[in-house]
Amino acid sequence: MLTLRSTPDNPVPPGGSLKAVRTEDGVELRAAHWRPTTRMVKGTVCLLQGRAEFVEKYYETIADLRGRGFAVVAFDWRGQGESQRQVDDPHRGHVGHFDEYRLDLKAIEDAILRPLMPHPHLCLAHSMGGAVALTGALDGWLPFRRIVTVAPMLSIRMVRWPSGAALLARLLHAVGRGRHYIPFGSPVSIASKSYANNRLCREPTRYARNAAAARDVGAGAVGDPSIAWLASAFRAMKRLADPRVPGRITVPTLIVAAGADPVCGTRTTERFARGLRAGHILVLPDSRHEILSERDGIRQDFWAAFDAFMPGSEAEAPAEGRRVDA
């Protein structure tokens, strides 16, 4: 039975609706949606999580968005959170290919976004979710009119020799080990590790809140990824690294990068952003990877940029003509 978990410092935002959504290839996703807490409805923001994340980690962000007049859709990608696994070990984050994330998003669009949620439909994507969003915008299947992506996964700093790691992942995948953990991988979630020397943020209270949420969701906060996930991630990043790609993206895009990001390469992100025809970048110099979990001052800078970029007018009606009351 699907649930949204709550901890004392991280209560479930009230008024939400929880739904199981089945993809075209038969994978069940956990999804939830909320109406705004304001009278004026500005549209809907769909949250695209990073790898190993889960809906509970975004409760504060959901409240922030609702208070700004946005309805919110949040869901767990396949292979993480409380969505269905395609491997026996529920702690191992796995997809066979990143194209499967397109199936996830299409299912959310068909089951929730188009029939239920007010327009315009927009997205807020983090890390891996940013790579998915930018790929979808490039290929023309992304169902959003604007993208805000936070610390997008355009390169991985945690890998010392990316080209060698990409080759090794391809070779291991080719010999049938795609469903196995990456070399030296473990089932321990990065979100549950100690605050000292963490790569995610410099805000101890929010870090502790997220760690408690990770412990509460258990296997939902997956550990290291599979070899197939890593091989597919390198393919996606290689494609986005083509200098011609940013100029082909026509969806208005705001990239907010973390200047002290030890997970994804900020220099790579800045190079990508320079090529965007309909995009902007803001680098927050003191932030680590999880900008939305950082100190209040960093988050305030993020939300100021978000507010300036996103639409501010009364939202359109849902596509099927159903009214969504604020």
C-alpha cells in the first residue's frame, strides 16, 4: 500500500492526493499532487528528482511552491523511492536505459498532469532529473513550457576518470553484469550518511531532516546504482556534451548551479548554459549539490531567481476543462 511518510521535523504537506501510476511497460510509480495554498493559481510545477531521491525529501519545496501559487506534482522515478523495482535488491538504483525515465514521465503526464492539473505545466528538476529534462527538451517530448534545473547532471565529479569509468561500465554491461552494483557499490544511501564531510549541503538542520526521512523510507532511499544505470548516465551526459545541443533547446530554461558542488561539474554546466538560446544560468558560489536543502540565504537567492523566471499570471484551465480550485 502506497504511503507518504512523515517525521516530526518533516510532516506530510496537508491536502495532497496519492496515486499509483502504471507506465506503458508495466512499472508502478508512486505519485502525489497538491493544490496551491493561495487564491491565485499560477500553474503546476512537476518535480523531477535526482538519483536516489524520494517524494519525502521535497516536502519543504512543495510547501514553498504551493505558497507561491503553484499546484505541485511529485513522483518517484522507477527504481527509487516507493516506485517499483526491476531488480531483486530494492536498495540498488537501477534502470536498463535512461529512455525508461521518458516512460515514467509520459505516464505521469497522462494520469495526472493533463487531466487534473492547471496550466501552464512547468518543471523543477534536480541533478539526474535535470539531465532527463534537458534531453526531453532536446528531443521534443518534454511536456513542460519552462524548465528550472538545479545542479543538473551534465558531468560527475565523484568519478576520477570519467572516460575510463564509462568504458568499464559499457564493458561490464556488455558481459551481462548490468543489474549488478557498480564496483565497490553498497546498499547504503548517501542521504543517510553522517553530516561530516558530506557532499550534499552545508546546512546541518536540513541535512539531519533529510537523513531522518531517508531512514524512515528505508529501501526507498536507495544506495549505489547499477552498472546499467551508470552506463546509461554516461551516454546521456556524452550526448548533452555536444556543443551543438544547447542551441537546439527551445524550451525556456533557467539553470541554477552550485559553485561548491562536489557531485556534478559546475564548469561543465556553465559551458552548456553559454550555448542556450532561450536560457540563463545563476551560479550560487557557496552552495553544495543540494541547493534546495542549503542555508536560508542560498535558498532565498534560488527562490528570487525562480520567481523572476516563472510565469506570474492567472493559470489556464486544465486541458480537459476541469476546474482546479485554489
